[in-house]
Amino acid sequence: MTRFVHRIAPRDIEHGGSASAEIKRELRAAGVSAYDARRAGIVAFEGEMNLMVHSTRGGTIEVDLRPGVIEVVVEDDGPGISDVDLALTPGFSTAPDWATELGFGAGMGLPNMQRNSDGFEIHSQPGRGTRVRCRIEREPHPASPETPPSSTSGADVEKAACEREPWEPDWAQDLGVGGAHGQTPETKEGA
């Protein structure tokens, strides 16, 4: 197993997206398909922004890469979420005014994390923090560029068209690199 760990500083909006862009690069360098790395990058980006906006002392994004699966865990010791079901409602936001004035806090972070995961768990306790665990299964996917066109049947294409598609802003892939400004990548082999 390979583990990538990024520490995220609170309110460091200027460098928002740096860790998630680095996570995508790390995954691609480790041989993960562009499709799966993109899904993990989206999950990481949304988690990263939630850490910056909501946590009091920052938090971590841990990515575990194992055969067949990518697991992304976002954790903080911030204020916690009092109503998780409500927080998972698209458009619901508790972002502070300073964040919404900058264009953040649309209430799509947790729903996007959930939509881009094959497995999703969230545990939160008010006053103690939040832990979000997302699992991405690394199975061949008809929409993946690594899947040869001849191996995709018409039924598979129709099924793929009905499945959720990951979303990522065009500018996210161009954001800086991790390891700077409060975001420290650590790679541990065999962890």
C-alpha cells in the first residue's frame, strides 16, 4: 500500500486546490488511470476546501492506494456537523460570510464527494470534528481512456452514460503544487 498525506491549513484559500492537484499527480505517477485519479482529485478538492473553510486548526487528507481501490480520508478536529443529512443536501451550506463573499460555500462539497465515490462514510460530532471516508474502486470503466474501445459493448456504454460523471472545474488541474503554504505531502511506502 502507498499512502499520501497532505496537511491543510485553515483559511488558506489562496492555495486552495494545491493539495488536490498534487494528489492527482501522485496517483497518475503511481499508475492510476486518468479517470480514477480525476475522481480522487475531485473528492480531495472538495474535502480540501471544506477543511480550509470550516476547520478551526486545519486537517489532513490521506490517500491510500491499494490494488483495486483508492481511499481518501479527510479529517479535522473542527466544529463538526450537527445535522449530517442536511449537510449532504445539495445547496445547503454553513459557510461563513467571508467564504461566500469569495465565491465558496455553494453547498456542493459533500454531495460532490459522495457522487464521485463508490463508498462514502461521514462521521461528525459537534465540537469534536468530522471524518469523511471515500472509496473509489479501480475497476475498468467504459469512460476511462485506458479502456480499449473494442472492449466496450453497447450495453456497457449505455450503463456508463447513466452513471454519475465526476465534475471538476477546468482551472483545478492548473492549480499549484502541494507541499507549500501549510500543505505538506508525505509519502509512505508499505504503511
